[in-house]
Amino acid sequence: MGSSRTVGPIAKVRAAKPTSKSRGVEPISEGRGVEPIRWKAGRLRLLDQRKLPHKETWIELRGAADTARAIRDMVVRGAPAIGVTAAFGLALEARRFRVGRVLADFEKAARVLAEARPTAVNLAWAIERQRQALLALASGGEEPAPAAAARLLRTTAEDMFAEDVAANRAMGAAGAALLKGDVLTHCNAGALATAGYGTALGVIRASWEKGRRFGVYATETRPFLQGARLTSWELVKLGIPVTLVTDGMVGALLASGRIGAVVVGTDRTAANGDVCNKIGTYTIAVLAKRHGIPFYVAAPTSSIDLGCATGADIPIEERSEREVTHIGGKRIAARGVSVFHPAFDVTPAELVTAIFTESGVVKGDYKRGLARAVASARGPASKAAVAKPRARKATKAAARKSARR
Ligand code: MRU
């Protein structure tokens, strides 16, 4: 992708006009979908997902610090969207890189971004990919020129954006035929959680686009309500019938015989197929097993972490207790109560029927299948990922050298 390539139209900084026909949700028109990240003419704008479904407002970002804040505060969320946003954040920050200090300035910005949220591996993956691109530019041991570094980080971010949408479409094509009957999904793994199209919702969309007709059940997804606020909004826009259930209703729903398949996204899937996703996913997987319902995971290879042998190695984020004690800013829990509030859980591989990746469907031997899927998606770049620890050491050494200059 050239440096002038546009990956999204310029944001209109105003709320969408509700129509009475769509009960406040404008349907997606031909060729235009939900776009959480807009990058045009070097400007990065994020759809503020905290305000959805009531308002469509956009926030413009200027560098690594405000990009990290937007990720931490959930302006943008969902593993692939977080990764792509961080890549653009580095491209924005690159405009401030100093002559002779490019690698050191990059590492400083990378640290700020990497600390924003711990669980979604896409964040570390995107930063690492930018780091590798920069290192290749500095391969002769010379500090890259700031302008060249900025150009490269920008085109790499644009590539990541385009690749994410393509991966989602490929996953959709791979998984669509396996969905049967009505489908249950959890959290939001739609276009909003990605550069576009969606992972789990991408599979649902692809199945719908093939002409299969079915309903989708979306969990509310306590405590942050991504299902109630975001998934239901996206599905209404797509014209796919959606029924909202609270998380506690999932057992009764699966026992009712209405659901033919469960499909969810993932923030990080370990080498053995253990799947980390939004809190409550594990409960759904156990219930799906109990009722003989297939449990599918849509995992772009950017969400697969071969460096984590099992789910036990995955860091689980804990966010503010207020997400549990409050709803919409209003306290609902008694003062003085303690809160247990992991934001994610791990579903053991044995409960997962199949994993959809952009390289195809992985089943059975996840260790082998996921390693193959990653190698096939990344091609020669996967060798760089394997060499990651060494490469990072090399960048740090180069950064130290550059800082001393
Ligand atoms: O806390 P969030 O909203 O970032 O969590 C998002 C999820 O858990 C999604 O299911 C996951 O990122 C996959 S999205 C394609």
C-alpha cells in the first residue's frame, strides 16, 4: 500500500441521523460498513465506542500517548482493532522522531502503547511488526532518517489495516458453512472490534451473505455490555435478526434447543488451542458442551500467540471495579462490597470444536494446526516472529546506542 493510500473515508464529526424505520439505527448501505478506525491523509480518527449505540462521535488522535489512552479507556476495543490502532499510533508518533534518536524514540512510544491493555496479543503483535519493519530499515546498523521511518511506519500500519479486513473475510468464508441453525455470540467480535467486517460476526455475516437465514442471540456481556451496546447495534444495521439475552440466561437458552452453534472471537489463543476471550466465554463453552452444541472460535493469526504454551500463560486484565458496581455511571451495588472482576477468561481447547483462521479451519490437533495456520498466513514473516526475543534484544541494544549518541 502506498503512503497516500486511504483506508477509510474522512470522518464526519456529527451524530448519525436516526430514522423511525430503523428505530434509531441506520442500516449499512451497499459497500459501506461500520468503521471504527478511519485513516485519511495522515489523520487518525476513532469512532468513540463508549458512546454507542446512542451517538456516533469521532475522536482524532495525534500520537502514541493519546492513542494509548484511547485504547485503555475503550474508545476503541476488540483485539484486532486495538492492534491496528496502535500501529497507526506509532505512525503518528513517528512525526516527532528526532534525528539520530529514531530507534530510541520508537521504543519509548512502543512502551507507552504496549502498557495500554495486557490481554489482547494483537497489541504486542502490531508493535512488534512495526519494530521489525523499522529494524529492517536500520539493518546496516545506521539510524534511519525520521522521515523515512515515519513513511515506513505509516505504510506498515496501512498494510495491517488492509490485511485485517482481508483476514476477516477469509475467516468468514472458511467458517460460514459450518454454522447451523440460530447462532449465539458473546461480547462484540464485529466490525467494531476490527479494522472492518469482524471475526465472529464476520463468520455470521458471511453465512448470511451466502443466503442462509437464521437468527443471532447476543449476550449482554456484563460488565461493559459490549453485546447489548455494540453487537446488537451492528446486527440491526446489517439487517440480521438479533435477540438480546442477559449472560445468566445462556444456560436456559442452550437447553431450549434453539441454538445450533456458538461462535465467539478471541483476544489471545495459546499454542495448544486454549482460547482467551471476554469474561463469560468459558461458561458458555461448558454449557455448549453439556448440550452438544458446537463451540467455534474465529481467530485471525494476529490473535494467536505461539509464545504462550497454554492459556495459563495469558495475562488477564482487571479493569476498574466501577465497571461491576456501576451501570452507566450509576452505582447499583451496595457500598462496601468486594468485587471479583477479571475482564477475560480462558476456555480450554478441549471445549473448542474448531478454530477459524484466515488460513482455514483448524480442528483436533491445535498445536500443529495453529502453528501451520500462523506459518501459512505470515509466510517468511513468521520466521521473524519466532526470532522475536532475539530481535527485540537487538532493537533495544540499537536504541541504547542511539540514546547515547
Ligand atoms: O474488552 P474488549 O471489548 O476489548 O473485549 C473484546 C473481546 O473480548 C472480543 O471478543 C475479542 O477481542 C475478539 S474481537 C474480534
